[in-house]
Amino acid sequence: MQLRFPLPAGYFAKFDLLPNEVQSYRVLANDIVRETRRDLDHYIKDGRNFIDAHTWKLARSKDRLHCYRKRSTQGSAHQLGLYGATGSEMSVGGSSSTDSYGYSTRSRPSTSVTSSHSRSEDDGKLSVSTRSSDDGEPSRKSMQPSVIGYGIVDGSLDDLVYGIYQSSTDEMKTLGAFLGDDALIDCAVLHTVRQTRSSYLGLKWKLQRTVGGNRDCCFLEYVGVSMDDNGKRFGYHVLESVPVGNCPQFDDNSIVRTKMSFCYIFRPGKLADQVEIFMEGAYDSSADALTAGGVGDYRSAMDMLFNIDSALVAAEAKKISAMVAKQSGALRGASNRCGAIILPLLEEPKSPPRKKIDLLAPPPSFTYSPRKYGEWFLNTQSPQEYEGGALRQGGKVNLWSRQNIGLVVQYAAVGMIFGTLPGTVYPFLFNYLNMEGTQVVSATVLLNMPWAFKIFFGVMTDCMPVYGYRRRPFMVMG
């Protein structure tokens, strides 16, 4: 039976995690964040880039983001995936068994991963990458980083994390469609491990189009904001592939199960409204021999960094959506209580009313408001005089009136400039541009023509009413 995407709701059966499984996921995510922060302090010091050029090669830059690709070493094999120096394979555990990370579920059999703190002595077992960290402890990441990213984006730390924060399947799909993510085919939240106002930890599944074909992945996501030992705030985003029993690999040969390991660290930049970004990660399409470790994997890894600014757009969209939902709820509540839409009082009666534009508000159904003059008009033809407005009702203007002295002063200034302009332009055209006589005449005509039209149409529109309205004199002085 061929699958149709997007998958129907409820395709992935719901499941629960044992307490030790929940704890294992939390420990794993925190260890990855701590390890990446340690690498950040090693590569970036006081805002200066100390990434080793002998190990990492600058692969691509976009704006102020830079992505480095790990240089291949002599005699090294493909190390993007879970195959480290010791070599490893995957073993399938029973439905009730749990590995050291607690990846398995009780409802279905799941693949398990042996502990990262013990090196595999049997080539028939799978272990995570045995890359040692600087403090001598084995890495908790499932893959050695193949790319490192560093740079700065404009925005705030909270907005960036808020845009990444996606706790439901509907939210993932809605934001993907809003951002125009053509690569996203389908996605789902498999299980929420822990969720607070400032952090989210859960299991997710995603299917995407890539250069090498359709790739799906089951992964652990950890996103949030925290504080370091010095009391400074930082954000984090972990994407770590984990085997989930309720999300087995599809039988469809056109879909390749991909593994990934990414971790982002976000810190406030030196300047306000700037965020410093550091990323380590890798993709592994080792299940597909044609594309494993190829251009597709590196491109996917780099796109993860360069598309990070879309989270800021997502944050703005989520804020607007929340504001609209709140406003709609308030209007519905007011309608239920009063049976009609109640317009708020705008100002005190002694203050002239001002127009307020709300692009998100629904169109008003009537024009009554308890104002001084008893009527509230939404169009420009109001019997009231708007403070600071550009329209004013009346007939012809008396230029000799003190109230309209601004028009006389304005056009007197225009006449002076119009008269002195040729004396300034002619020497410039002759001496500096070395133009001929005919060229000077042509340039002068083109220069003077707009001024001539301005005077003619300006006097007409300012002194004679247009549809019963004209501009205020002080508005045209600019």
C-alpha cells in the first residue's frame, strides 16, 4: 500500500514514556547543550573567531553568517554518520527493553543505542560517536560535527527562540506554509516530553524534499532559554536523531531515513537587537549509498544555519496571530454580553478626535460614538477639524488673510529659488560638465519644467477646493 502525504491525523499511535526514559532524554539534551557551549567558548572568544583553518574550511557565507566544513583527513572514511573509528551497526531491542537513553517505547519494538560512555567492542553493535570532548568525556552527540556555523543576525534572543518554539503538529505545518517552506512535505509531534513557558522537549518526525530525494527523520528537539553560571541569558536548540518505536522506517523506497545531530547556541550580541549564533551539526544519509556524505548532506546542513533568520519572521507571525485571536475573543465576549459591538471611548471630550487605523480590526458596523458632536465619521468628509490633518473644508482661499499667510510665504520662497536656480546651474553645466550650448539649454528646460508645473498645479490645488476640500496652508510649506 502506497502512502499518501500528508499523513492522516492519528497515523502515529500515541504512547507514553517511562520515568527513566523521560529522565534519559532530559539528560541527553542538557549534555548536548553543555558540550556545544563548551565548543563555543573554545572557538569564539570575546566575539572573535578562532576556528582552526587547518581543520575547518570556509564553505559558504551569507550576510553575517559563515559556515565551515570539516576538511577530510588522509585515509579517513565517511564520518558523517554513526560510523566512527570503531565502526558500528544497529541492533533491535524488544518492546519492553530500554537503552541507556531510554529511547524505546512500550507499545512497539524500537531500535536502541548503547551508552555513549562505553565504547563498543563488538562491530555488530551500534554506539554513538566516540569523539572525545575537551574534558576527556565521550561526546553525547550521535555524530561528529561536519559543519560549524557562526555569525550574527538582527533581532532579539527571545524572538528567535519564540519563532523556533513549535509544540504541536498544527503549529509546525502552519508556520511551514506561512514561511513558504517548499521542502517540507509532512511533519508531526510524536510525543511531548516536557513543556514550559521557556522551553520545550519532545519527539518529532519530519519528511522533507532534498537534493538527494525525500528524507524523513525522527528526532529529539530541545529549545528554550536559560542562564549560565555568570547570570547571562542564552538560547539553545537541539535536533538529535533518536530511534522511536512508534515511528518505524517506511517501506517506501523513495523515502530514506536520515539521521542528524544539530545544536544551536544563541547569545545576545555586543550591540542591541543582535543575536550571536553558533551551530554544530551533521546530516547522515548513509542508508542511501548514492548520496551519503555527498553534496546533499552538506547543503542540508548549511541550509539549517542560513535559514535561521526565518525564525524571526515566524515569531512576528505568531505574535500577530495571538493578537488577532485575543482581539477576536474580546469582541465575541463583548457581543455575548451586550448584543452589539461596543466602540471604546477615544479621548476626553475636550480633545479633538483622532483617526486610528487598525489593519487587523474588523470593519465597524455603524458610526455612532458618544462624542461632542454626536457623530463619528470614518471617511475624510467629516464636519470636524482633525488636529494635525491635511484636509480642510471651505471655499476659495483669501491669500491676504492672516490665516493663509503660509501659502504666500511658500510660493514667495519657490519664486526666489526658481529665479536664482539658473544662475547656479549654468556655471556647473559649463565649467564642470563641459556641456555644449544646446546641451545646456536642454538640461535647463528639463530642470525648470517640474518647477513650472509645481507652481501652476500647486496654486490651483491649494487655493481652489478639490471636491470641497483642500490642503492646509502649513502642510504645503514643507
